[in-house]
Amino acid sequence: MEKCKSEENKNYCNCSYEPCERKGICCECIKYHLRLNEFPACFFPSDVEKTYDRSIEKFIEIYQDKKKQ
């Protein structure tokens, strides 16, 4: 198994929750958020991510609207 590239991943992580201990550790982040019935920050545009509404419903709402445009 390949070693986690957590430092490299942090360059692309748009999570604005600063004390997050999973930042850059994508496998742990995804597992954590799915357990809460939500998606991680990287699934959302940065302006939406900052609202901390990472619900699946919000994800659908955002991308449904983009599809209509």
C-alpha cells in the first residue's frame, strides 16, 4: 500500500476548519464525514464550504442548480 501523501494533500484541501486533525488524510476525512451523513470540504466550492453545511442535501442542491445553468 502506498504511503499517505498528507502533506501534498493539504495543498488541495479547502477545509476551513483549522483544528481539524484529519486535514490532508483523505481516507480518514471521507470516512468521518460519511459517518455523519455528509461530504468532506473538498466536495464543495470554497464559499459554500465556509458555511460548514456539508450535508448531502446541500451537495445535491448546489450541483442541481449548476446543471440547470
